[in-house]
Amino acid sequence: MDHLNALLEPGMLVRHPDQPEWGLGQVQSNIGGRITVNFQEQGKVVLDGRVVALTPVFER
């Protein structure tokens, strides 16, 4: 899973496929497969990119 997450960069918008209620998230960092995202409804979350494949959002 983490091969697609490796493309995520700070500032990119994403959604968590298993947590739609978290809303839109902005990537804060992506270091060694640990992705920090600030979600609208959940706040800052650190995710293991090997476990979850975030969905990039290119249009709002």
C-alpha cells in the first residue's frame, strides 16, 4: 500500500477511505511511511502508510 502514499507531499489534500467522517485532510509530513495529516473533523493524525492507502483529492 505504501507505494502510492510515497507520492504524498506536504500541502496535498487527501481523504481516509475508512474514515469519511474525518473530512478533507491536508498532508503535513510524509517521513519513512509515517504520514501526518490534519483532517477537518478529526484534527492531526499520524498514519502508518503500510496499513492505510490515503486517497488524493485533486478537486474540491
